[in-house]
Amino acid sequence: MLGGGKVAAGAVAGSPPPAPTTTPTTSRAPANSSVPEIMGSLQEVYYNLCMEKSRKINSFVWHLLQEVDEEIEKGLEGITLNIAGNSRLMPVERITSEDFWILSRILKNNPCINGLDVRYNLISDVGAYYAARLLQKQHKLIYLNLMFNDIGPKGGELIAKALHTNTTLKYLRMTGNKIENKGGMFFAAMLQINSSLEKLDLGDCDLGMQSVIAFATVLTQNQTIKGINLNRPILYGEQEESTVHLGHMLKENHCLVALHMCKHNMKNCGIKQLCDALYLNRSLRYLDVSCNKISRDGMVYLADVLKSNTTLEVIDLSFNRIENAGAKYLSETLASYNRSLKALSVVSNNIEGEGLVALSQSMKTNPTLSNVYIWGNKFDEATCVAYSDLIQMGRLKPDNTDVEPFVVDGHVYLAEVSNGLKKHYYWTPTYRQACSHSSNAGSILVPVGPDL
């Protein structure tokens, strides 16, 4: 099914295209190949290019192009072509660099398509060259997802340099491509020149300390980036230099809305650097410091800054170790002072009943906090009853938390449900809407363009 001008990956399952009654005179079919019926302009161009390069026609791509042709015939524009290589709805032949060259030729002059999602394919550095050419020549593309495509430092360099002159792309996802420190430096240099990119995801790209510092330095001046993901850089040492520089950036930058610093090996000293900056920052609304080494002492700094900061709306503390004391520090601030925070995730933080009950009590006096995620902590019966009561009285909506109460032999327990701030960061489900509000609440509460 198509909706909202998007083409869903795997939306059409089936066998390779049937043989046609006629063959275009401009093309030559390779031996022993099934020649498909030409049903639309994009399909025709794709067919001709495959014949020209003696490439086997990818039935998955073929069906998606057929859907795009149908959407174009209806007069729709702003279509995102989704050719995700990890679709589980049908067997997928992942596209290679040669396939991507053909796609880039198809999209180069098509004004109706402004988004391309080719996550989890095999385009490599060679395909990155064609992606760079596409960015230089296609002036309608605003969204490009190249997540996990075996792109290395050279491919990263090519794409970053193409963005020096590109003035239309707004959202770029490079997640999981090992561009390393060298590629990261080219992207940082690009941000000194590019004035159109609004959201950049370089998570899991093996960035080094040098490139993280370079991004922090560049973002003190860049006034267009609204969201940046620097998850899991390769950092050495215990001095937490990255947080020092990113903290300084937050004092100077007044445009950044979302900052993701997952897996930075951040400790209490690092969160203190960020909190010191947040006293002065008035733009950041989403702070992700999940999967770090922050303990209860770090919550003293965060709880204190939340007393005066009126901008932060979403904080992700998942997979740290704030324990009971840290949860109580936050609860006291949320109950008595802060009225701007909307979502808090403390998943897997070694919090026991006392701390979890304190968080539930803060919701009774805080009318703004709407989303709380607590799974992975140590539930006792008091915790189960407290959150069951919040849900039953309507204070905590079932879609806004990751637990669901149930009763066995008169005792209340909590079960996990698949809700969270970014459940579908790495994958999308096959059984329901990919951009579900309950599973991706972070990007819903603080929208910065398409969910990366």
C-alpha cells in the first residue's frame, strides 16, 4: 500500500516480471533473460539501462518503480523511493554499486522523487561515487538514507565534497558506514560551507576524537543543523575531551535542537560539562546520553539544571546506572520545579522500587511529563501498583510507556511493551506502521524532519 507519497519497501511481493509482447528497439536483451513488460516511464528507463549494461533486472526494484510510475500518473509529488535491503516481506536481492548507478541515472532528472532510502544494501565506495554525482545533479532530493552500505573513508569523502555545492539536501543518514576519523573530518569541513543540511546522522561510523572535536568546533558557527547524531565514536583515554568541546558548542550554538551522544564512554564529569552548558543553551530540546557510564552523582547536575532550563523536552538516560538515588534527584526536580520536560527514559538503570515509585509520584504533580520508560529496572510490587494506578487513572497513557500491568492471583505485575523513544532506529517492523508514534516518541515529540 502507498500513502503520503511514499513507496514502502517490500510492498509488492511476487515473481520476476513476465515476458513482454514487444521489446524496445533501443535495447538488447541478454541471453536467457526474462524481458519484462514496459508499464511506465521509470520502468522503461530502468529496463533500457539494464539492457545497455547487461545487468539482470532486479524484480524488487522493478515492482517499486512500477508503483512510483503509478503514483506519478496520479499527479503525486514528493515521493520517497524506499529500496531497503533488510525487508522481510519478500526475498530481496540487495542492490550493488552497479545497480545504484542505474538508479542514480533514473532519478537524476525526475522531479517527482525527493527522497531515496537504500539502507542495508551493498553500494560500497563505488556506489558512494554515484551518490555524490546524484547530489551534484539532482536538485530535488531532500532526503538520502545510505545506512549500512559498506561505505568507507573514501566514499565518505566523495559524499561530503558533493555537499559543498548541493543546496537542496536536508536530511542525510550515513549510520553504520565506517567512514572513520578521516571521513568524519570531511563531513565536519563540509558543515563550514553547506547551508541547507538540517539533520545529519553519523552514528556507528567509527569517528575518532579528532573528528568529534571538529564537529563541535564547526557547530559553534553553523546555523542550519538542527539535529546531529554522533553515536559510538572510537574514543581513547579517560579525560572525556569530547564532552568538553561539545559542552562549549552548546554554549555558543542557538540552533541545534537534537543531540545524540550514545556510547561516548561518558561519566559524571562528562554529564557535568553538558549540564554547565545547558544553563546557557536555549535551543536544545532532545538530549540522548544513553549507553554511557553516568551514575547517581551525574543526576545531581542534571536535576539542578532542569530546575532552570525550560527548553529540554526529551532526555534519554537509558542503559546508564543512576540507581535509586539518581531517580530520586530527578523526581524531586520534576515534582516541584520543572514543567517543560515531556519524556524521560531510564530504561536499565539499576533502579529499584523506591526510585521508580518516586518517579511515578512526580507525575501526579507534574502535568507536563507525559512519557516515561522504565523497563529493565528492578520492579517490586509497590512499583507495579504505582504504574498500574497511573495508567488506570489516565495520567499515563498506555502508548506513552513501555510497561503494561496485568494481574495474577491478585498480584499486579508489569509486562514489557514495544514502546520507546527510538525503538525503530536500526530497523522497521513488518506488522505495523514503521513510524509508529508509540515506538518512536522522541522524533514525534521533537520533530526534526524525517525520522533518521
